[in-house]
Amino acid sequence: MVNIVIDEAYCKGCYLCIHYCPKKILEKSITINSRGYNIPYVVTPERCSKCKICELICPEFAMTVEENRA
Amino acid sequence: MHPIGEKYLRKEALPFLWCPGCGIGTILGATLRAIDESAIIDQVALVGGIGCSGWIPTYINADVMHVLHGRALPCATGLKMSDPKRKVIVFTGDGDCLGIGGNHFIHAARRNLDVTVIMVNNQIYGMTGGQMAPTTPSDAKTTTSPSGNPEFPFNACELAKASGATYVARWTTAHPQQLSKAITKAISHEGFAFLDVLTQCPTQAGRIIYGTADPATLLDTLKSNTITIRAAKGKSPEELEGKLLVGTLFQDNQKPEFSKSYFKTAEISRSSARD
């Protein structure tokens, strides 16, 4: 069971994660963080392929792909 | 925050000063993964020059120096020669390394000093507002070339190789996994290791040269303007026109490394003085 943790304290709303997710499971949410950015959210976490491109590309270390045993 | 950040970053210095969508954060992530993979955090000495890239070491919880514009390599030389067991990693920009720092760069490479130089290349002087740099493409519009750049850019990797560097690689922030592996290789390489890392710069190069501030568009442009060595095999010169090669471009493991040869010579002259 994959849990994608998005640290809204650090997100600067660049949306590179949304653009580069190969499964297209990230989208802009309506939640605005303390910096004033609409942070991304995971639409369908069960479709995550754990490629971790979001982790690698995020310039703020705000994305973590956690694998929890269901 | 991602565990690699929790492990290595100075939390009290956060948030990063870089613009939203800037590739420097990606480079910092790749570097931390390489340092983690090499398990060298207790031996590293990190040096940053002046410019946005020079701030990279200041966020890492390790021994760091933030030095004058263009003088990261002489400081790195001092760090390495005073304690050759140190793993010295230098973060410099295209202006810091090839402009004001150009002379230090060619000589450090000529000596084959055992340092890893990560040159963050946004093809412009970003921190000062977008002036043309030694790596700005010809005809590009910048604040100091409003009618188009009349000069020609350096090919930093060719310059490094010609000066005597023994590990030369080029990657972009669109290749974070390959970049991290290349940094790991550069750290373990005994000699002058140079990485030209092309980066998106939404605020300066993006708006001024490429006409957009959208990080994703800029990163896509970077990826499409480059081609890996494997993909370039068998392609015609027309197909490769305007594309920069990425990958490990040159490696030489035979050339003697500077600190070793320097201290060997010093020992020879000391023993001949004794006789």
C-alpha cells in the first residue's frame, strides 16, 4: 500500500511533480499552504508505480513515497 | 520532508532561498543521495562560490565554506592540500566557474586536483538579474545583450578535458537519477572530476532567454535539447544538430593525482636535503 506524503510546509507550487508523474496521479488541490501556493494532492494513490520521480524532481524535498504494509 | 533531507539538511536554515521550480534543489537532492550512497558525510568539505549555486553547501549539515566569487577552487585546493583525506566537493555556477573563476578552473584541472566540481549551468548570471555569461547561447537576449548575444559560449566539458580533467560528465536536472549516480562516480574518482549540470532557471534564463517562467516547460526544453551517448549512436549529424551530449564524456584513471604527486615530490626533496 503506497502512501505519498506531500510536505505542505515546503512546497513552492512549481508543479514539476504533477508534470512528470508517469501515471498522472497528482493534481493541483484547492488547499493553499502557508506560503500561498496551491499544493498538489494524490488523486488515485493505488495507481502509483513507486517510480519515485516525484521524490527525485522535487526541488524542496517535499515529496516522499512511503511503502506501508497493508 | 523526505528522509534524505531530514538526515543531511540544516533545518534551521530552511526554507531554500531558490525560486519555485529552480533546478538547484534537484541538484542538492542528487548530491545528498550521492553522499549518502558513498557514506562520506564525515569526510566531506563543501565549498560554494557566489551565485545561486553557491548556497547549496550552506544548507548541508557538514563542514562548508561559502567563499568569494570565482574563488571556490583555490579554497578547495587549500582544503585538499591541508588534509588530503578530505573529500572536497565544489559547487559553482557557470559564471563563477568559467568567468571570474576561469583561470583557477583551468589550473586546478591541469593539476588533476582530487576534487569534485559540480557546475550549475543556467547559461546566465542569475543572482544579479540576468546578464549574459560565458555559457549564454549566441544570439540569446539577456539584460546585457538586449539585441542578441554577439559572443559564442564555452563548451565547459571540452574546456575541462583540454585543461587536464580526468572525469568529465554532463547531465541536466531532467536526469536526477543519472546525475546522482554520476556524482557518486565523481566522488570516488581520484582526480579532477567535473560535472556540467544544465539547470532550468525560471526567473532569469527562463523569462529572458527562453521566453517562459514555467519550470516544467523549461525542463522539457532542457531534456529535448540533450541526448545521451547511447541514443546518439548511429545518428546522423543532422539529427544531432543543436543537441548537447549528456553522460560520462571522458574518464582517465591513469593520470597522477595532484596531492599525491605533490607530497611525493616534497618527500623526495626532504630526503635529499637530509643526505
